[in-house]
Amino acid sequence: MKQYAVIGLGRFGFSIATTLYSMGHDVLVIDKDEEKIQEISDLVTHAIQADATDETVLKAVGIRNFDVVAVTIGSDIQASILVTLLCKEQGVNYVVAKAQNELHAKVLYKVGADKVILPEHDMGLRVAHNLVSSNILDYIELDPNYSVVEIEVIPKWIDKTLKQLDLRAKYGVNVMAIKHGDNINISPGGNDMINQGDILVVIGKNKDIERIEKESQKF
Ligand code: ATP
């Protein structure tokens, strides 16, 4: 079982910590606010009230033994950077940190964060794509040029095989999975048929995905 630590219990950190715990994982949380610690104490494995910028605190809880540490301190940018740095210095394998803005994200990567999340930016992006084309159910930006999207099939794709659709040649994207109700085909082949209501999980360049988005607006 993996060991997780979540530092900073804003809405984002709270949600990560309690979800991981409800999924059966060991979760340690640290927050300097006693009320937050009391609120979460029955919903995680260990809840510690402390200032995580204090190196001795991180050493005392044995932070280096955790597989993943989420630094979800929000508004105190200085604290978020310092805690991320200390976790990496102490040897935490994977640190995911929450950033307020692009500049904050840049600094977090510089001090060693393995992954930086901008929750408002990421969610805004997903919602915008869904607003433009209701067929786009989810949109995950992998980097500035590539994304993974979930697309509800558009009518002209129905009852065709992947080979017939040839999305790779037409749009330059790859279909990674086909969701059909509760079933997910994670290694779709050319002969797999697209049915009404199916959802395709597609990876590709943003500009190629945009072409599909435009196409699906017509329906
Ligand atoms: P969200 O948007 O997720 O609700 P936020 O971005 O507004 O959160 P904050 O409320 O600023 O985030 O901070 C999240 C939590 O981090 C707070 O509960 C705060 O007490 C805690 N926190 C801030 N600095 C430290 C620190 N040095 N050590 C431990 N906890 C801290």
C-alpha cells in the first residue's frame, strides 16, 4: 500500500486527502490550523498540526518515507515553495504541488516538484472545451502542445470501424481507448466498431484535436 502525505488543507488538499483515505490508502495530513486538523482527524490516518516550513517537523514525521507528497498550500506562495524544496531535499520520491499561477508553477518545478497542478486553470480549460463542443467531455493538457480528450462520438462516426474512420490519417490523432457503457476497450484495433453513445479517449496535438472539436460543433 502506498503512503501519501498532504500538506495544506484548503478545499483542494482536503479533497485529495479524504479521497485517498476513502480509497483505502494511508494518508498523513499536516496543517498549521488546529481547526482544519480537528475537522479532518477522523477522515485520514494521521492528522498533525504543525508548520510544514519547519524542517524538523518534516524530519520528525519521516516525510522521506512517503511515496507521494502533495503540497497543497495555496495563497502562501513562499511556504508552498519552501515545503516543496524541503520535501525534495529530504528525498521524497514524488512531490506534486499546487500553484496559484504560471510563475509560481515555474518556481515549483525549479525547486524540484515532479508535477505541478493549477486547479483553476486546468478546470477552466476543461469547462471551456466542453462549452465550445458538448462532445468534448474532458480535456487534459499534457503539455502546451499535446492533450488527451474524451470525445462522445459524433453521428457520422457511428457504425464505422476505427479503420474506416481513419482518425490518424484524417486528424493525426490516436484513439487510446473506447468506452462503451461500463466497458472500456484499452487496446482498440482497426476492426473495433464505434457505437452510438461510445466515448473515445484520444491523444493528439492540440491543433489536431481542435479540428475534431470544430467538426463536432456542426452536430
Ligand atoms: P483552496 O483553494 O484549495 O481552498 P487555498 O489555495 O485558498 O486553498 P489556503 O487556504 O491558502 O489555500 O491554504 C491551504 C491550507 O494550507 C490552509 O489550511 C493553511 O492553514 C495551510 N498552510 C498554509 N501554510 C502552511 C504551513 N506553513 N504549514 C502547514 N500548513 C499551512
